[in-house]
Amino acid sequence: MTPPTRNTGQRTLAAACLLCALLVCAAASASPKPQQTAPWEWTGVSRVVAVGDLHGNHDKLARLLTAAGLVDAELHWSGGDQHLVVAGDFVDRGLDDRQLMDLLRRLETESVTAGGRVHALLGNHEVMNLFWDLRYVNPSSYRQFAAEERKADRRAAAGQFARLEGGDWGSESFRTFNQRFPTGYFGRQASFGPEGEYGGWLMGLPTIVKINGIVYTHGGLTEEVAALGVEGINRRVTDSIARYLTSRQILEREGVVLPVMSYLQVTEAAQNVVEKRRGSRSAELRQAAEDLLAAAKEPILLSQGPLWYRCTALGDERLERDAVTRTLEQLDARSLVVAHSPTSSNRITSRFHDRLFRIDHGIGDSEIALALVSQQGETLVLDPSNHVQSEPMREFPLGQLGVSTSSELPDRELQEFLAKSPVIAARTLGRGSTRPRLLVLQREAETRRGIFKTVESDTGIDRYQHEVAAYRLDRAIGLDMVPVTVLRTVEGQPGSLQAWVDGALDQETAQGYNLEFFESEGKVSQLGQGRIFDALIGNASRKPADILSLVRESKVLLIDHSKAFSTSPDLPADVGQALSIPAPLARGLRSLNRQDLGKQLGELLSDTQIDALLARRDRLLDQLEVAAAASP
């Protein structure tokens, strides 16, 4: 079957396939020949089909590849110079991961012969299997390896298990052994070893590829990992895996590690060698154990590495958009395709204005297997059930981890939490030399996030103290639009710490996604009060990204005031246009006096800044009186 095209009407399937064949032929004659420009990088590929997290669903993949025109009725490659990307996690959970791997291995060879490529990428589950972390292996998968399992190996393993458990070997122990190690377990284990049929193949697979300016990987990429480049990422992952497996082989040979051990037991055995082994034979063993433990802790294989990272897939776009931009810049790519984190909609989705595509739609729990198809500058989703290609579903920008379950706290309690709770994690946000940091704070069972700023320019224009001053002044006039902000010293560095606002969209994101989110009457009124507040604090740098609104309630919030508190007494030129100050806010403005402001803000602002603030307040009230006098 020829590859389907985008269906925009009620065409018949035959007509759609005929039109697609004509388009593919025309594109083939006009498009440049595919070219490998660097290790694991290609350009000029006519069409790329990507699928993720197949988890042993061989039959669904077969139907998908047939519908995509990549294989014929006998499942042999028919895709010519097209590329197929299988973005990791093709083992575990499902029944047929061996059959699926056999298909991928065969198609790898057949596609290259035809001028195309099949890119099977490593996922976290492939590495878990290599490392004997077999929690998610479907028991039926072991039976497929029964023929490779020698009876002598199984008897030896039973004895090892009995000694490891420290009990008497009897019928109960035998039953426990067979339950924990089904028939075929040790055959599968050997096949996934570094010298086994599948282990050797897996060790040669890449973690990331770049095709036509689009990067494909399993979990996701941090900026630090992206800085390694495509070749560097693949080399670092491969080397770390090889180091672990080589070290484990040495420990196996010496009887320290046994085939009946789990990943955690292997780690414990290696740790025991490091701590207890002595004597002439212990040097090599200790080195192997140390190497194994070090390889297991390599950051490239952990939560921030490309096999496990989830933040760009699940996080709030306000938090992640700059990181996504920098990651793509590092790799000179226009978009990133990831799997690993199932979408809540069970559809293939897009984020960050099509700079990130998520292709793990839960194939195991879905009736169909969808694919992401990149062709002629378009990226569409193929549904093999109806041969229609459509736009990826656009996700709401908050992400799946965007809303905190933490309860609301009164200002005073939240101030105390921000000021005193231990910092358990931190990461840098934003761009430029004064980028703030996102801190994660935890006290007992309570976990919250905050934005920590340390900027303190020599000119005094951009200072973290202004953030705290804006919060205190906001509460003093009864506005309640600035999130709770406190002074805090972290790692010896003084700064401001502002409570992160979960469940909010900023105006820039809303505008970018064409969301009519700030147009309600209540929010328009709050935006007007925000402009008055900016005039009061001399803040001329307010950007749409600095204006937030909670999704679950009609409340507008203002952030980023480090460049506020000008020393000029003048108001913005447009502040008098249609000036309307609600009575409660006008009362709050009138309540400000030099003595109280000195007590509240004296440690944060200079006398000149406070005097300028009061001068702007007076001019706002003057304009209010003029407006009132002019009204009928």
C-alpha cells in the first residue's frame, strides 16, 4: 500500500492512495537524495515515520508499517529511501517483544539495501533489560527463549538461588524458584547479555538521531545533554552501558555476581566487594565493582539523561520553553520528537508551538498504533485505521505536571515556608547572565517551588530587592496581585524567593496559542489595576510573559519586578488615558506615607526611590481627581 496523504474531504481510500502515489513520485523526482551528513544525522530524506513505546506489540506495528507503506504484505521493506524511527521501549510489557525485535533487525538490513533506514533507538526499558532490571518483562516473553535455555544452567541456577536465599532446598523452594525464574528466563538472560543475540544488537543502537533537522530520542533532553551533540550523546550512553556490562562480566566470572541476582542484588554485591574484599585477587575485583557502581550512576543513564528525562514532555511550558529553545539551538534542530511519557489523551500531541512532539500514546492500551509522519515540511499523525493524516493534537500549555496539589496557605505561613524550608533541588531558568533559578523546597510532607533571583546590578536598575519591595507594596495597598516574595540566602548568596504560581497561564502563551484567556470583563479590570501598579512602582518593562492568570479562577497576577522602582517621579505618558482607579485601590494609594514606607521598604529601596514612588502616587491621585471632576 502506498503511504497515505492528508485527508481533507470524503475521498475514497482508493482515490487517496492514488493521489498519494502521485505526490510521492513527484516529491521523489524533485527532492534531493538522502545524505548522511554526520554520525547519526541525515538530510534530504523524503519521508520519516516515527513511533514510540511499542512494548512488544508486534502486530500493531505490522499493521502500522503496512498502512504507512513501509512494508509489503509479507512484512518486507517496501519504503524505498524513507526512514523509520522506533523511539525506544520496544521490549517489556507486551507478549511479543522478541518477534518485534526480529522484525526490526530484519528491516534494518532490508531498508539499507533499498536506500532507506530503520532507526531503533534505545529506551530506558532496553537498558533495564541489559542491566537485569526485569520488573516489566511479560512472563510469556520468557517462554519464547525456552529453547535457548540449557537444563544444566537451570539446575546450577537453582542451587545458586538456594544458597543465596540461605534456606533448605525443598519442594517449597523449588516452587519459589520456578515462579521467580520461569522457563526460558536464563535463555532470555543470556540472549540479552553483551555477547548474546539481542544484547549485542542493543549495545550497538543509538540513543538519538537527527533527520531533516528534527531530533528523535526516547525520553527527552536537558540543555546540558544537548550540548554534547548527537554523536557525543550516543557515544556517552554506549560507553556507560559497555562499562557496566564489562564490569559485571568480571564479577560473574569470579562468582561474585550470579545469574539469579536482580539489578539491586548485583549493586549490593558490587558494594560488598568495594567495602570488604582484600588480598592479592581483590584488586581486579574491586576495580570491576567500582567501575560497575560508577557506570550505574552515570548521569547520562539517570533521570536527567535522554532515556528517562520527562520535564519537557510533562512540565509547564512557562518553565520549559526557554530550555526547549536552547536545547534545539544546541543541536541546530527545529523540533524534538520524544516518547517515554504517555500522553493523557492517548493521541500523538505537540507542545511549544510544534517544537516538541510526543509520540507515546499508550499503544498497549490503545486499539491502534499511531505514527508521526514528517514529509515535505509537514509533520502529521497517521491513523492506520482510516489511512488519514491529521495535525497532532495541541496540548494545553500547563502540562501534565503543572498543577500542584498543595493547599493554599495564608501569606504569613507561605512567607515562613519560603524563608525557612530546606532546598532539595534547583535548576536555572531563563536566558542571559542573570537567569533566575527554580528551587524546590520541602518541609515535612509539604513540597513547593519558588523563583530565586540574585541579580544586583551596579547601576541599581536591576535588583532582586525590588521583587520583595513590589510584594510588600502590593499588600500595603490591598492589591493582592504579586505572589508572596521573601528575602532568602541560598548557598551563601542573598536574593529574593517568590512563590511559583501553579496552574497559571501567562499572557504571552495565551496570545501565542490564540486563547481568549484575558478578555473577560473581570480580568480586563484587573489588568487595568496592574497598569496603575506599574505606574506607581515606575515599572516600564512589563512584558506579556510577566502577566499571569489562574486557570481555575479569574485572578490576574504580576511577576518580575527586578527593574521596577525608577527614581523618576514621572508617570508613563499613557497612564492618564481612560484612567479608572477602583475605590479600594484609591484608598490604598492614599494610605501610603513616608514613615510607613521607610519601615516596610527601607532595607530594599533608597530614599530617592521611595520619594519618587510617593511623587508618582500623588500624580496618580491628581489625575484621578481631574478625571472625577471632568465626569458628568
